[in-house]
Amino acid sequence: MIVKQLLACALLWLLTAILPTEACAQDDASYAGKTITIIIPIGPGGAYDAYARLVQRHIGKQLPGNPAVITRNMPGAGGIIASNYLYSVAPQDGTSLEIITSSFANEHLFGNPQIKYDARKFLAVGRLLDTTSVLFFWHASPIKTLEDMLTKPSTIAISSVNEIPSYRIRAMNMLMGASFKMIPGYPSAQDYVLAVERGETDGGTSTFIGLSQQFSQYIREKKLNILVQFSSERDRAMPDTPTVLELTKDTEAKEIFRQLVSNDEIGRALFTTPNTPAARLRQLRTAFQNMLADPEFRADAQRSQLPLAPESGEEMQTKIADMFNVSSETLAKVRDLSK
């Protein structure tokens, strides 16, 4: 009898010791009273901006404590400024997120000197959409056809000379004989189109979703002449537009371009800081999946003309790891394009 009483007392003591600890852990993981900041790596008006604000409107109610959610535009250096900030300056507690630039892993792989982060250490929350970039020209420019594009000199609006779009353009110059001159300093798709309208450049390179979201009428009226898509396979929205891989028969060139377009699978994805606690990361990933299933979120995305092709945070984490499984020979050739 005494033994049973002692065991009961011991069990009661253990429960008393454990329960407050679990309660504290739950309190620590709660977002009550906190504010989540979603960093947008470009200026207002582009697809990154639109998807970030879509998430802002819905993810808070899926998190414990229903935190406030705000957005912050942090343009510059093709998104590198924002990713550097997320990696080493932002709070490492799951309150700082980024609709990260789809090229962030490749920029690391290619040795961009502006990068101060390790792409493998960012923590994926989930993907909203895969993306396909295109090379377009203004209807009044001298570039009308693929032959024109590859044989006539032209100017291309870009954000920075140290980013994946510029490497693709440089590769087309080196491997296909094109004569593109890049004009940097344009923050977003909206600015690329304004540049061609004003005659500052002949064309620009942007995601197709960025163009179709803001300039669908220009595309329908063929004011924007889309000649190439940067992808390994033709996007279903552009079945008649060739991929850059289709423009060459050279095996080595195909391998280089395949690596240069691999970031399209990252697309519009949400990431958080490297040292976010595991409990917070699980909550963020769960909230992301619940948000995707929310009819109000789906309806908002449809009203905003923002298509969805989601993947989980775990799937995205695997994709990032896989991107680093590239041969040293191909990587060396791609890195040469960034010099």
C-alpha cells in the first residue's frame, strides 16, 4: 500500500513538472501579440508583390495567436539585398518571411559576389506557383522574329547585371551569337514594359506571370512580342513559343541553359530565416497548407488573377538540395557567365 502511494505521489509530481513545461512551449510557439513581416525583394507592382500581399491577407488567421502580418518592399540587386537581410539581419524567430527571388539558390551556386548567404540554410515554408520567364520585345522595335533576335543588335531592360536573367542573356550572346546589350536599373516587370514603351530599350526579360498579370491587354494586342521562354519545357500558357533549349543543338549549351532555367521550379515561394525554431517552422508550414485549402484564399487568388501551383515546404527544401547536385564542369561554365 505504501509503495502504491509513493508511486502515485511520484506520478503526480511528474505531471506537475511536465505540464507547465509543455504549456510554456506552446506559449513560446504562439504568435499572439507578434507581427510577421513578409519581405518583397522587388518594388511595388510586380508578381512578387502581388503574391506576397495575397499571403499577407490570409496566413495570419491560420497561425496560433492570429498575428498581424505586414509587407515590406526591399528592392535592389535582383533580390539579393532582401535575401542577405533575411539571412543575417532579420529576427530569427519565424516572424520574418520572404517571397524569395526564384534565382536565390542559383545565384549562390554561380558565385555571385554580392551574396552573403547560404541558400541551403533558408527554411522553405511552401510554394505558391512555379514560374517561367520570357524574353519579349516591343512591337515597334526592329526585333520581330527569332532570326531578328539572333542576328540584329538590341537592348534589353533588366534589374541587375549580377542576376540569373543577365546570365541567360549573356549565354545567348556567347553560345548563340546574339547581340544583346543589357540596360540595368529597372526594378520590376512594370518598369521593363515602361522602358520599351518609352523607347529606352527594345525589349526586356520578365516572368510571364508578371507580364500577364499587369499587361494582359498588351499581350492580347501583340504589343509585347514574346519570342523565347526560359524553361526546359514549353509552358502550357505559351504552347507556340519555343524554349531557349530549342534554339540550340549543341549539347554543352543545352546543359548550361538547363541549369540557368532550373530556378523556375522555385517560382513564387515563401521562405523564413535559417535559425527559426523547429516548432515555429512546423507551424508556418501547417499554416501555409491550411491557407491553401481555405476557400476564401482560393477565391481571393482567383479574383486577383494569381494562378496557383503549390508545393509543400518539405518538397521545396528537397528541390533546393537537388539544385546543388550539379557537375563541376557545368557549374564552372555557368560561373564564367557571371564574370
